[in-house]
Amino acid sequence: MAETPTKPKFKLPSVAELKEGQIWKSIFRHKLDETPRNRSLAVLSNVFLHLHPAKINRDAVRYNYTWGMGGITFYLFLVLTITGVLLMFYYHPSKGQAYRDIMYIMHDVPFGNFTRNMHRWAAHSMIITTWLHMFRVFLTGSYKPPREFNWNIGVLLLLFTMLLSFTGYLLPDDQLGFWAVTVGTNMARATPVLGSEGPFGPQMGITAFNDVRFALLGGSIVDANALLRAYIWHCVAIPIIASVLMIVHFWRIRKDGAISGPAPVMIEQDLSGPVAKKA
Amino acid sequence: MDWHQLMIITTAPDNVPIVIMLFLMPFYTWYGLKQSFANDRLIEKLEADPELAKTHHRKTQPWVKGWDSTVHVWPYLLKIEFLAAIIVTLILVVWSIFLDAPLEEPANPNLTMNPSKAPWYFLGLQEMLVYFDPWIAGVVLPGIILGGLMAIPYIDVNPRGNGYYTYKQRKFSIWMFFIGFLVLWLVLIVVGTFIRGPGWMWFWPGETWDHHRIVHELNRNLHEFFGIKDSEVLKAAGFGATVVGAYFAVGGFACDRLFRKFAPEMVKKQNVAQYATTIALTVMMFGLPIKMLLRLGFTVKYVMVTPWFNI
Ligand code: HEM
């Protein structure tokens, strides 16, 4: 029986064949076999992963040194960005509407309550992990040269993390947020020289209508303008500032020679004699 | 005893994080100190045996000759980061399913909340309002805390302990940080969260919040203890300025003596600006517990009263 020549049938390519194809190669610039070269390329040729160096101190991957706190803080920031954007789809920063939107998110939006809860608990967690991260950096002396500047970036991140939480507190426009923000911004009134009730404020011609508190609230009371300002600080301005600071923070970690340790311990003899250089 | 009140505070959804933190902070303090002491023992061993120090890898982590000192980020670090992300996500998912974020009544400027508390992480600042006027508690002290934190790398001249846990080599800086962070900052938060009730009054755990409790204003300004009346403005201001000045002078002098005795190397290495900053920050930090003691123990209101501001 003679075979009749037919057109080759379409056959799904195997994974191995796919990896040789144009599409795969256009995405992944390296092979996957476990060679040191590929392991390095996996990190270096990926825009997100190249935040990392290709290789690091073997003991720095242990949990006990960094406690993973900086990384977890950053991860929580990402969670907050995602859940925050989802919440923004349903939220109007206007008096009256804001509170109704929160009710709507809680009761009607699919997974709305879950998203809101996650945003809230991730925010609280981020405060805790930032403090713990600072605590670890202190205990390992990682602010010492050459990392002084990065510690300072960190202090600013600490400030902005707390300001993010504070500005978010007002957004549900409920009693809790209203009074917390009232108490908080009343303190601004007492700013020396720039507050209407602060030392030397009145003497400088500062009133309730031109002091720092007025600038924060966009008025002399916590009302519609304050809600809008809190919203813009919370959803736009501070996230941008914090992101820029994080970019600098991460960049500096690399430029300061990666994570500080675990470094070989120093002994008193090193301070007088030549420092013994070892692993 | 009414433990119900404490229960209400502790289980308020927004307070769950601080309850968690009350466990995390001691744990991580222990965890860090444990590694510090391990390194301290290694340091002692190496200092006693300089020959060993020349060949030792100088870490408490295991080390075998021939091991690379570095590892690839992929997979050794990334797999851990991935795992951490999964664990954190799981915790958040479970937490978000079982605990709802609170929502109070709509904002109402005519209905004051009592007590009206900031979120727990700001309660340290709010508690400071008891002891200082808002311009100090809300503006100056936070500024000094941030400025002081930023100054740390520039005033800590000790080259030891850069990149490893140690207690022995950094006793002074570790004590200062523990007092400032673990004691002052966290204790103020705990007091603000668990102790303060309506009218920001002191209610011990187990006491019921009494919304009608009346306190007689017993607090007096310091100059009144010395027979100067509030109406004698100039005399009172002069007295207060002298006391505040004396506190800084005596405190500065005491710090100087103590530093010279207990941290002689720091004193020798620091330049004038570094030394002055260290002393100023120390004196101001201890000003807080001293003012707390004066207020809570001796019913002192202000130590310095002027027509423009009070301290
Ligand atoms: C939004 C807040 C922050 C984020 C996302 C963040 C992130 C990170 C990450 C991922 C690292 C790598 C090592 C690690 O995970 O521990 C790191 C290191 C570091 N961070 Fe932060 N950080 C934050 C806040 C802070 C604060 C508050 C401080 C100090 C006041 C600080 C000071 C430092 C320093 C000095 C290093 C280098 C540590 C070393 O080399 O061992 N950071 N940070």
C-alpha cells in the first residue's frame, strides 16, 4: 500500500521545542539549566530581580540576621498599593459620599470588605515591621559607615510610613478618623512661630486662617477640604514620595556594598594592629 | 475587679496589632540579644587566643574550609523571599477573613468621642500631651526624636559592631536605644492604649471606665511650691528659666562625668559637635521621664511659665 502524501498535520510543539522558538527567546534571554551562569542571568536579566546582586554573603540569607523585616515591609507596601488601588475604584473623597462608599465597599462590592480589611491590617503590620526593621538595623550596627546616609533615608521612610497611616485614617469620614485627625492637627496649631496658638505665633501675625493647621486642612476646621487633602496626600503624594525614597534606599544598599553582614566580628587587636581580612 | 474593660480595649480590632506587638518586641529583643551574646563569647575567645583569630572565620555561623563565601541569589535568597511573601499573604488573608476593620458612626463635629484616641502607634505622642504642652509634645519632641535618630550614625564613633550583633562592644549605644525605644516609646504607647480612659484619665487594668469621674485639679506649677504666685509673671518666668537652665547645666555636667567614666573611648574620639549633640540628646531624652515623674508623683504642672509658652 503506497502512502498518499499529505500535508503535515499541525502538532502542538513540546516545551523543549517552544524553548527554541522565537517567542520564548524574545522573552527569556537565557537558558534554564542549572549552571552558575544561568543562575546569575536569571537575576541580572530581569528588571525586577536585578534589584538584587547575582551573589550575596552566604550567611545573609539566614533569617536570623535581617529577620526579613525590610523585605516584608516592602512586600506589605506592595499589598497596600494593590488593595489601595482596588478601594479607590469605589471611593469618592467628598463629604457624605465617602462614608456611604465605605458602607458600599463593606456590604455590596464583591470582596470589598475583604479588600478593605486587608488594606487596614497590612497598614498596621507595615508600621510594626518598619519599627522591627529599624530595631534590627540598630542592633547589627548597620548604620555605621558607609551606611549612615541610608539610615537617614530609612528615618524618612519611617516618618512617611506613619504619615501614610495617619492620612488614611480620616478617609472613612467616621467618628474615629474625624476625632483622631482633629486631635492630631490641633497639635499643628501649637507649632512654634507657624501655629496660631504656638509660642510666638500670634506675635508673628499668625491666625487660625493662615497657620500650618490651615495649610494641612485647607480650612480652619476638619471638613470637606481636609478630606480631599488627606485623600490626595494618602493616595498620590505620599506614595510617590515613599516610592522615591524606597528606590534610593534599595539603590544605596547595593552601592554601600550590599547588606552589612553578618560580618566577621572585630576584636580589640584589630583596632591596633592590621585588620585580619577573612571570609 | 472589672476585667471586661481591659477585654474591650484588648480585643478592639484596631488594637489587635499592638497586642501582637507586645509579643513580637520581647521576642525580637531576645532574639537579637541571644545572637549578640553568642558573638560576644566568640569575641572573647578570639581575643584570648590571637593565633586562632588569624585563621578563624570569625562568625558564629558554621563554616567549612572550601565553602564559597557567597551564594547565588537565585535560588538561595529568592526562594526564601517567595516563601516569606506566601506566609505574609496567608497571615493577612486569615486575619482579613476573621477580623473586620472598624467603622464608627459618621463623623460628627458636635459629638465628641471620649476618650478620643489616635491610632495606637501615635498614642505615645498623645500620652506626652499629658506632660507637655502641644507645641512640645506634638511638634518639638517628634522633631527631636526624628533628628536624634538621624544623628545616630554621625555621633556613634565606635567602629566595632558594624554588621554583626554584639552587646559587649556597644553597651552604651544599645542601652540608650533600649531606653529610648523599648522603654520610653513603647511604654508610653502601652499607657496610652491600655491605661487611659475618658478624659484621658488614669484607669488601672481592672478598673471600670467612669465617665463621670471628677478629678480635682491638684497640679500646681513648680514656682508655687516655692512661694511664687502665678500673678508674679516675671518672677515666675525667671524662676522657671533658672530651673530649666539648671536642668540642662546639671544634666549636661552629670552626663559629662558619667560618659568620661563609663564611655571614655567615645569621649576621646568624638569632636566637640558630636559630644555636645550626644549630651544634648541624652539630657532631653531623660527630661521626659523626669517630667513624667514630677507630674505623676509630685503633681507638678509646669516647671516654667511665661506669657508665651510653658514647659
Ligand atoms: C518603608 C520602610 C522601609 C523599607 C521598605 C525598607 C526596606 C529595606 C530592605 C528590603 C533592606 C534590606 C535588608 C533587610 O531586609 O533588612 C533594608 C536595609 C536597610 N534599611 Fe530599610 N527599609 C525601610 C525603613 C527603614 C528604616 C526606618 C530604617 C532606619 C531608621 C532603615 C535603614 C536601613 C539600613 C541602614 C539598611 C541597610 C542594612 C544593612 O546593610 O544591614 N530602613 N531596608
